[in-house]
Amino acid sequence: MNSKTLSILSYVTLIGWLIAYFSGKEKSDSLLRYHLRQSLGLAIVSILLNITLTIIAHVVPSLSFLGLIGYVILIFWILGIINAANQAEKPVPVFGKVFENKFSFIN
């Protein structure tokens, strides 16, 4: 698979991320490395946000509407896929800049 396809696949699921990581390990393509970092960072933020909002909703049920923030994360996933499809190294909005130079194991 080429780096564009692997970059898109890295956003799909955790299994897709693993396939993209191990398939592209021998390639030294900056596009793939960039989107692997972005999608991993987005997945971590998504999981942490989901856990936090679940706890908040159980403690204060009237704040359960905060679960709608998950739709914002979904939009960020879609924007990441669009950037990967356009072969653009643009960060995901809000926190994408943080993940540009993180995750040193992706090299």
C-alpha cells in the first residue's frame, strides 16, 4: 500500500493504525509518520475524554449532555482523514499541534 492509503487507514480504527504502522515501518515517508502521530494523539484524547465525560455523567446526571462533545471529536477524525487523502500535513484542530513532535517511536 502507498503512504496515502496507509495515512487514511491510520485514522479508521486502532487495528487500522497498527496495520499502517507496521506496513509503513520500512518506509521513511514523512506524510505517513505525520498522520500516524496525529491519529494516535486523537485516539488518546478521544479515549481520555470519553472516560472523563462518562464519570461526570455518572456523578452529575444533569451534565450528561456533555457527551455531545464526542461529535466534535468525530469531526476532527473526519478532518484528519480529509487531510490524509489530500496528502496535506495539516494538524487536527485544537490540539493537533501538540502531537506534531510527540511519539518519538514513530520515526
